[in-house]
Amino acid sequence: MLEKINSPEDVKKLNEQEKKQLAEEIRKYILEIVSENGGHLASNLGVVELTIALHSVFDVPEDKIIWDVGHQTYVHKILTGRREELKTLRKLNGIAGFPKTKESETDCFNTGHSSTSISAALGMARARNLKGEDHSVIAVIGDGALTGGMALEGLNDVGFSKCKMTVILNDNEMSISPNIGGLNKFLSKLRTKKLYTKSNISAKKIIWQIPGIGKPTVRIIQRVKRSIKQLIIPKMFFEDIGFTYLGPVDGHNITELENILRLSKQVDTPVLVHVLTKKGKGYEIAEKSPDKFHATGPFNIETGEAKKAKSPDYSKIFGNKLVSLAEKNDKIVAITASMKDGTGLAEFQKRFPDRFFDIGIAEQHAVTLAAGMAKEGLIPVVPIYSSFYQRAYDQVIHDVAIQNLPVVLCVDRAGLVGADGETHQGLLDMAFFRLVPNLTIMAPKDFKELEDMLEFATTLKKPVVIRYPRGGESKDVKFESHNKIELGKAEVLKEFVKDNENEKITIFAIGKAVASGMLMAKELEEKSKNVQVINIRFLKPIDRNLIITAIKESTKIITLEDGTIINGLATAVKEIIAEENLSNVEIETHAYPDKFIEHGSVEELEKKYW
């Protein structure tokens, strides 16, 4: 059946049984590709029937479907003419793991972060109205993304606007980790509405048929229906703010989904369709461990085990060190935005459940929560991926930095991330954090230095940023010495060879790039250059005196960093050169260009851009 599907029009021609068969074939196809390429598995397996129903009822690209986060669009890509291209998923020059408008006109909006779809959809719906058009606009958002503040802002505006559009709430009780918090409890109550809805319809049909009193009785019941709903489902949030609420509906029953989606098209005001799905549906291993298979590398389909053994990484080292520090200091607390496992906090939660706080997908809240804790004498540690810290930039400035509060901001996945592409590369954090007064910014060269920096940060009594990359430390360079961490002090890893009159070159490097600096020094020495390597350690405050001394001793300077060329280490060194009028030195910079970097392996992208 899958071989016959080249466009949504082909989906519309299928009967109910053929669509069921298509769903099973799509699951098998996605499983085969993700097991080879890696990618987001559980979320895509969970939306197969929903996506088939959407393309059966709506007409893209005329109708607009905006996928929140966007990692669940593999099925959508298959049904919109990209079946064969999916084999290149997440590979350099291949198909992206998220919606890309440049990839297909059926991808109407680029997404990669959560909680954005409702706002974007409302923008499109309002534009449609102003242009006098009448197509449908649909936002598909998971229940986990509703914890993001922007989703609630969007819901509030949509409900008030009375603008015709549909929000599909894909309720699988998961974000990446299981959902927590008040909204999850609220949705649990809404799930009970299915029983209420079925009994309500049956009762209405029976009463309506009673001669003489049937119709008046139904009207009376309808007048008190609102009160009954409030008893069964307290605070009908969506209806109270202006939505017509439809559901819950079985998200794996294509016929039921199509019926309720057609019904939603007939409503001229905002509609919320509540769809119940199971993350990992159809692959038992992923159903049992949906968090493990949210995003995965290549794996064995039969066992679910990774094809490549997982080696120690920065997140794991961070988590273990934080546990050891927390054993000695009961003021240390940890906060995660629904990324407990990804940021290495699983063991911390087990050991210190009262000092661990998973606040859902809500990075802004995470940072201000940490600020409140720090104001009262605690030492909050907040690991968030670099690309997600962008969402909390305002809170870092206003709530942490201005008050100079001792919050430890751990920037995981800094630098290139790779296969997830533009929305997930962590190339901007040094640039935007460097602008903020009161912040101390550090980056470790290896695991040991991360441990030392984390210990230093928890005692500094100031706001600190520690950035570290995805994955492990360099396999080619092993650092034997680790000088004590001192505020604003760089580390000379390799000195000039004395009495060597060859050209003197100083390499300034920071974080992951320090290992590359050592390898570069070896290559330059083979070309008869006299080279010293300095591990900058602190982008802010930067070791200005050491840098000035090194520049004066050198005929050439090389800077290495795994961030954007703008406002990182290269910019800091150039500012010192200009301010000190050190014009007799050549400078060579290695950083990433002022552009958004596409998906591909880290190695391929480094070779292309760095």
C-alpha cells in the first residue's frame, strides 16, 4: 500500500481497511529507517493514524498544518511525496527531521522547538481573514508542549479572538519524559470525558424519542449541561477561554478521527480537538520505554539496543559530579525543563528527590524559579540545552544577572549538535551570554575540567554559565595536567620552546576546541613553527593580561572556538588587539559562520564550516 502513496490525494482515495494497512506499513517503514539513521521514533509512531486522518480531511498546501516541535512529521513527509527521501533522514544534504519550508510547500512553517504552533497558526488564520481567503488552519500540539508559556499565551489569544482555526491536542501523557504538573492533572480529568460524552449522546437519543415530552426534556437537559460538565470536568478550561471542545477521541482510530476533524471544519470559531494517542504505538519496546525512544541513535529492531555502545559523555559526567557535590552541600538543588535523562540528572533525582524539580517544558520558568531559590540562599543548578536556553534569555538577564544571584546555568549541547539541524545547533550561546553583565562564562576542555568548573561555580556566589558539548571528550588528545580553576584565569597548556627563533604562533582556544588547538600545534611544529597553546577557560571575565602578553610575543594569533564567529572568543581577542593598538600581529580565526547550520553529522559539518 505504501508504494502507491505519492501525495495526500492518494491517501484520500483509500478506504478504511486500506488506511489501516497503510498505517501498519508506515510504522514498519519508519522503524526500519530510524533504526539505521537514528531520529525521533516514539513520537512518530504515535501520530500515524492522526496524520493519515489529517491528510484525508484537509487539503495541503492550501490548508495549513503547523506541527508543534516538528519532530513528529516523518509520517507527514511520507504522505506528501517524500517517501524515498526519508531514507536520507538527518543526513548531510538529505531530508530534515523537522518541517522545512524550503523542502516542501506542504511544510508551511519551520518548527523545531515546542509551544510555538498555536501562535503561528493564529497568525496565519488572521492573515487568511485579512486576505479574504477561507482555507483551514490547524495547529498540532502535544500535551507536553502545553506547559510552555507561549502555548498558553497563544491559547489565550485564540480564544479571545474568536478566529476560526483548529488546535489538535495530541495527548500522549508524555513530552520527552513523562509529563508532570497541574496541566497534566487537568488533562487526566478531561480524559474521563469520553465516558461522559458517550453516555450523554445515548441518553439524548432515547429521551428525544419520547412522545410529547422528549424534545422539551432534552432542551432542559441542555440548559443544565454546562453545570453537569463542571461537576464531571472541573473548570472546563478550553471552553471557558473561548474554544469549542471536541473529544477526547481515540487517536488510533482513523474513522473516528476523520469524523471529528470534519466536524471541526464546520465550526466558525476556535476548536480544540482532544486526541488520545500512545507514544511508540506499534513497537512494543518503544511503547514500554517511550522516553528512551523519543530520540535515538541507530538501534537493533529486535532488541531495541543501541548498535553503538554508549560511552561516557559530558552530561553523564556533569550529573555524577553534581551528585557528589550535593552530598556535601545540602543547599545545592537541580532544576530541569523535562530533560532529566538528557541532561544527566536521573541519579540526582533518585538520591535527592526533595531537591530535584522537573517543571516541564518551561525554560523561562526554570530560570526564574532558580533565581527565587538563589535569593533565599540555595544554590540552583539548571542544565538546559544551548538552543533551548535562548528561550530563557530574558530571565537570565532580568531575574538572575541584574540581581547577581548565584545560579549555575549549565549549557548542555553547546556547539554543533549535528543531525537535528538549525533549530538545535548550540552555536549562539557564547555570543548572547557574553553581552550580559555579571555573568561568568566558562567552557571545559575535558571531563575533569568540567568537574572542576562545576565545583568552582557552586562556591562562587555569582551567576555562572558553564557550556559543554554533546558527546564525549577528544579521543585524540589526553590532557595530563589540570591547573586549579581561578576566576578569570586562562591556562597555558604548551609554552614556546625557548631559544627557538622560528615564527612564534599563539593558539587561543576554549572548550571543546582546546583539543583541536593541541592537534593544530603539533601540525605547525612539524612545519618548523614555534607554538604555544592557551586554554582560555573563561570567556568572561577573560584573562586580558595573559592575552596581551602572548600577542606581544607572537607574530601570529590563531583563535579556535565551537561557536559563532560573532561576539565569541575571536571577537574578544580582536577587541583587545584594537584597544591595546597591537597592530603588528596576524590573526586567523576558526569559528562558525554567521548563518544557521544545517543538519548532518558533527564531523561532516566541522569539515565543511570549521
